Amino acid sequence: MKSIVIGEALSRRNFLATTATLSAGTVALLAGNSALAQGMAGNAAADVGILNVALGLEHEAINAYQLGAASGLLQKPVLDIAVGFQSHHKAHRDALIATIQKLGGKPVEEKKLDDYAKALNASALKSQSDVLDLAARLELGATNAYLGVIPSFKDTALAKVAARLAADETMHWTVLTNALGRPLPAAALTFGA
């Protein structure tokens, strides 16, 4: 397997395409089942690399919501919703850190907030709508990435985790779209296409 460099600019789709190689033991750890994981073999070093890429993406999501919350552009109750979505990403982060550590790996460090601000072009955010639009685009991209990778999983536990994450991302996108006053999709089967 190619070595994964955390500093690379990987899209969620590229990351998710590589998660199909996570061992069953790592999936069990992510699901919180340490007893099941102990009986399963796997390539811990490769799994740690993949999980660290995911952790890097979670750090980015947490910081994106932090930038929005700290911008002063979000009004209540939108601010509360953004902070709630950030808490979802923090829960993902914590699960990833715990799994990486259980596999004997070192979790990738979070960058400085300024680094995320630059990467996300936070200086271009001038209104609540700008912040929500950025968040909605990121959530839609994540939704489609998770849905797009589900068929490639041979392990149904991985497919289930991806589907649950896609459901969360879709919920985030729906709320953000509603807050922007945009209509929801009129056609069926809109996501994952």
C-alpha cells in the first residue's frame, strides 16, 4: 500500500476510496468493540495511516466550524446549530484518536486555526450566508463521497459506518440549505450521483 502523507491535500472521496482497505479489526475498534478486534488480524500500520488521514479531515471540519462560530457572522439559532455540528465532528475525532492509539499509532496533530483559515479562504466570508454556503458545500461533498464509496466495501460493517456518516452529513446539508432559504431537491435520488 502507498504510504499516506498527512500533509497531502486529499479529498474526502480519495480518503474514502482508501478506507476499503481498513482491517476488520480496525472496523471493530471504530465501532467500540475491543473484544472482537482482539481476535482479528490486520495491517495496523496501514490502518493507522488511513485513520490519520480521516483524523486530519476531522480536524479541518472542527476548525471550519470554529472559524464560522468565531467570525461573528452567525446569529442565533444558526450559531447554536453550527456548534452542534462541530460537536459531531469532535466525536468523530475522539473515536479516531482512540482507535489510532489502540492500534499503537500516533494521532496526527491538529494544525493552527490560521492554517485552516487560509486553506478555507476564511477571509472571503463576509456574511452569515457566506459561512453557511461554505459549510453546505463541504457537507454536500462529504455526503456524496460517503455514498459513492459504500458499494466498494466488502465489509458490511464499513459500509454501515459510511452510510451512517452519509446520513449525518446529509442532515447537516439539509439544515444548512434550509437556513440559507434554498429549496430542497425536487427530484428523488439526488445524492450520491
